[in-house]
Amino acid sequence: GDVIHRMLTATQYVAPLMANFNPSYSRNSTVQYLDNGTVFVVQWDKVYLQGKEDMGSFTFQAALHSTGRIVFGYKEIPVPVLQISATQHPVKAGLSDAFMILNPSPDVP
């Protein structure tokens, strides 16, 4: 859409696993994507949590199919998601949608 607002990024997401990942921690960490026309796949490969690198690396994918089907795949999740701290960054898994209505009237919030 035409509206970019910081609340939209907090409320509109497709997140197989949202956390405070640091892809620059390791030379082996990558975030890659593939689009073959029928499926768009994003893969987080061997990424580490910022400041918690000793927990191990995470590898997972999100696949968005042209049919509307969304598939999350998990290869390496070294700790239970509920044990990941949300102090520095939200920890979420799933889908969220939102919308924004612009109202030109200053009398109506």
C-alpha cells in the first residue's frame, strides 16, 4: 500500500520465527530466497540469536505459494521458542494482518 507506518511492521507479518537474530554473527549464516513463479521461499540458515550464540543455530523456512497456501518448515530449533527472551525484540511465530484508515478530519482520531 501507500502508507508506511512503524505500527504496520509490528502488526503485518508472515513470521515462521521472529526473534532477535544476528545473521552477521557467522560466515555460515545466510538468509536466502527463491521465487520460481509458483512459490516464494525464504530460508534462514544457521542464524544465531543476538547475544545468545551459545544456544546454537536456527534453520527454518517460510514458503508462500501462489495458491495462497503458506507453509512454515523447521530444520533446527535448538531451544524451545518459549525460552527465547523477548526483552530486546518480540518473539512471534505466525501470521498477522492489519490495516490503516487515514481520516482527513482533525476532529476524529
